[in-house]
Amino acid sequence: MTETTKFNSLKHLAKQYARAKRITQNQALNLVAEKLGFAAWTKLVSAHKGNWIPSFEQMAGVEAFVADAFPKADFQAGHPDAMARRSAYLDNAEHGMIGDHPYRLLVALHDILMVGDGWSIKVRENPSARPIVQTVAEDDGQCPVFDPVFLHKALSLARDRADRVRGGISTDWPRRSTKPDHDGVVRHPLWGDASAVWYCLHCDGKITGSQIAQNLWHCPGCGASPLDIFNTAFWCEDEGKSLPPVKTDGANHNDKPDFRVVDDRPKLELTAERITLLIRSALLDDATNVSEKLGALHAEITVDDDNDVWISLEEDLWPCDKEPAQAVRVAAQLGIEVALECMVSEIPFAWPGLGELTSSTSEYTQLMLDAYAQYSRSDDKKS
């Protein structure tokens, strides 16, 4: 690598770092210079004019410094499949240990999930959002996230990965989406519109270009995603001109985790759909031939607000004097009442009695096809 190539590579690396960290180019250049032992970029330029060139080890150190701002993918090369490689990497969970406690760390839709035995940590794509720490019980001395030292280490790992992911997002977006111009104008990373004032679909207020860019295009008030951010409040009569600034909670508390105790044990919730599914399955258990099977599938099952069940059975498919014993038993097990009635409706196939001759659907189908064919031949003879 020639002297000129190395110097240009340093500027290119600084540009990549600036985009990833959403800072100015000058700030990034100064940080690169500091990594090489200079007080500022201007000092590095003066040294370069005096024939100073970075060594191979120094270049590698700067590349590693910049790489830390990105997901582990090809952060320099602009290959078309770079994003595919990055996505494939993010989809794979990383396994690790903090002390004696194992964890898995993965990325899901740009959110960071860190999961251990009885606990999890979620760091969202939104930079201003508080991390969410979930446990299955109150502090019982067993769950490690209640230990401040462990929690600090775990949050540091999760936040570091979140910074990498955000760096990847910022690099993929246009530069003007994360760096306002001197008038505070920024460009929406998805729509391409440019403005110094923005509006959230869920908040009645204005957002400055600097605010929205710094927060990676998430609403600073409610945290809504870039999909809900627009340069005009088209839902207001005056397009948002009279709206006040978006209200925030003042100080940024995203360093304080939001602890939540959740009970992840499976719970049975008897919805109308689930009750209907069980009752219909029980009717099929009661069916002894194809006709009754069709009757079970064709039955109208209604669940009221108290979860009690009304079953309407087609009399041409289900004998009115036959009680569906299994369905009644299932209802009793669920602690609900069941009412039965016969109805007359349009049945799916002619000659329902054919289904009473067999319990095999295949055999019934052939009987039905033969009957339809015979009926058609009879019609041909009459004509």
C-alpha cells in the first residue's frame, strides 16, 4: 500500500465511522488521529506532509477501531451481498458466559435479545428506549440480573451489539438522514423527503431534524418507528403548523433498565375459537360413519359470552336421537354447559344416507361418484 493509498484509506475509514456513529466528519477524523497518537487530524496531516506514514500495525488498529462500530460483516467493501451476509450473521445467536451464567445473544428486527436461565434483556433499535429486563420471579437470590455487577456486564454486551447494529443501519441510510445540515434539514431514510421539522403519526407535536436524526428516526416522545415519521402532519387541518414540540420526559433515562416480572408458564385461555375446536373434535370422536363425520364438520357451534356452547346438528347427517356423548363430556371437563338442537340446512352432497353405509371416506367418495354418474346416465336416457 502506497503512502497516498494509506492516507486515503484513513480518510475513508473516518468517513465510515462518522456515518456509523452519526457524528461529523471532522469529529471522526480527529478520533482516527488520536488512535494514531496525534492530538488532532491537522497534526496528522502536517506529519504526513513531512513524510510520516502509518505502519501496518497502526492501519490494522484503525481498521479494528472502525470495525467495532459495525455488525461483523464486510463493513468496507460495497459488495451487493454485504447486507445478506450481515443479516445471516445477525440471525445466528451468539453463546457466551458471564461468570458461571450462560447466555445467548441475538438480533431480531434490529432489537438485541440477550437470554439466560430465567431472565432476558432487550435493547431496542430506538437509541432513547430503556432496556427491558424480564425475570420469571422477584429477587430470590437465584436470578443473576439482580446482581448489579452481572447486570452491568450483561447490559454492556447488549448495548455494544446494539451500537454495532445501529452503525450498520446508519451506514445503509443516506448521510443526510443522520447528519442535519446547517439549517437542521435532514432527509427521511425511507421516503427521501427533506425537512427541518417532522411529525409523528402518534404524537400531536413537532420534532426537529436534529432530534429525529439523533434518535435514529424514532419518535423522541413515543418511540414510534421511522415508518410513522412524516414531514407534514397530513392528519391535521393545518398540516401540523400549530402543533407544539413533541413532549418528552426531559432527562434521558435510557440507562436505567425497566425491570418486569413475567410468568412464562403456559396458561389455558378458553377463547371461543379454542372451545369450538375442542367441541368439533369431540363430535368427530362421536361419529361412527362418514355421514356423522360430515355432520360433525358441518355443525354450527356457537359460544356465548359465558363460554357456554350451542350445537346445531344437521338432521340429514346426524341422527336427532343420538347424543354426542364425547362432546358433552368435553364440555363438562371445561366446566361449560352445552345445548343441542337439530337443524335443516343445505347439505354438501346428495344422498346423505350413503354415508351411513361406511366409515371410510374413500369408500363413501366412490359410492357418491357412482351415484352421481348413474343419475347423469338416467338423465341422458330421458332426454
